[in-house]
Amino acid sequence: MEPQLNTAITAARQAGDIILRHADQLDHIRVSQKGAHDYFSEVDIKAEQAIIHILQKAYPGHGIIAEESGVQNTDADCVWLIDPLDGTSNYLHGFPCYAVSIAMQFKNKLEHAVIYDPISHECFAATRGRGARLNDRRIRVSKRTELPGAMLGSG
């Protein structure tokens, strides 16, 4: 697997650990509102800081676009896109449907992506031209060509 993808997976898992550690303390978490139905919490910030620390330690010259802390060095060839707690509203309501999302683009083309669900420990990872994996097992799209009998998801 690609070193950058491995680093993103490590960062996502560490952020997931932070998120889970705070999940039973929801009444004590500081929450702020960015807009209508758009919240962030101290958990988002802690998870994002952990991700950025890991990425910058491994790749100090890379840029960052992070949901909570904004942008850094976005003129770099490699830029990381971070949503540390994708589904904050679900998390804050105790609804176990949220994830850590990290992607890396090289010269404005998406190269790697990681979605980590800390509840189920499912880690979806993909690299341009190399397919996608779920917990180190290759996954593929269905061979169905018609909508009847297909399974769809939307959010």
C-alpha cells in the first residue's frame, strides 16, 4: 500500500480513538454552531489536531484544508483534505453514524481517500488507479446494470 495512504489510515484511526473516548461524555462536550444545523465540538478540534500532527510530522511540506482549523500552505503540490468528525450532529445526538474523512490531492487531483468508522472499525481506503479496500480486503462495485434489484444508499 502507498505510504501516504498508510499515514492517512493511521491518522484516521487515532482520530477515531479520540472520538470514541469522548462518546460517553456527550453532556460535557463544548459545542459551537457554525450555521443552521451545522455544529462543531471540542472533539472535532481534538481529532483534527491529532490528524494534522500525524500528517505534518510525516509530510511537513504538504498543505492542509481542514474543516475546523482552515487552510495551510494550499499552494503545495500535495494537499490533505480533512473532516475529523463527518457527522458531528449525529455524534452529538448519540446516533452512531459518523466517520473520519481524510483525502490527499496531488496537483488538484484526488489521489488517496480514507473513510474510517470508529464504531464498526471499518476503514474504507482508495488510491487512484488501484481500486478500493475495506479493512485490507479489495471491494468492487456490483455487476448489476439495471436499477431493479440494486441496492442504493443516499445521505
